Amino acid sequence: MDEFTDQIKAQTKRKLRAKSRENHIWSGFGMFGLVGWSVALPAVLGALLGIWIDERYPNSHSWTLVLLIAGLCIGCWNAARWVMKEHKSISDEESKND
């Protein structure tokens, strides 16, 4: 019976913590925006650099496409790393409070 009671107490604590956070929805939207920018910015910068290189030094292959894909990969890696870091900090906070 004590295990069941402990589970109920932990669940109640989590719900109260979630309710006490102000602008929780808005911070979630902000996180989506941050992740989007962390992917889009390197991709756009790679494309712009590729366009510049293609205009200055014409070649048989497209530097624009190569650098766009490289920027996209870097952005996705950066966003995944950031999301994992945030997930770990949230998990650590929850386990500390339980």
C-alpha cells in the first residue's frame, strides 16, 4: 500500500509543479521556435555561401546544394543536441523533486 501512496504523491507533486509554471505553453512555443531557427539558420547560411561560391567560381557541381545539405545536417545535429540537453535537465529536475 505504501508504494501506491508514494506513486500518488509523486503524481500530485508533478501536477502541482506543472500548474505553478507560468506561461508553460508559451515557453513550449518558444522552444519550437528556437529549434526551428537552429536548423534553418545554418541551412540558409550554407546556401548563401554556396551561391556566392557558384557565382565567383563556376564549376560542374553545385556548391549551393552541397553547402545547403551540410548546413541542414549541422542544424539538425545542433537541434538534436540541444533538445537532448533540455530533456536531460527536465528529467534531472523531476527526479530531484520526487
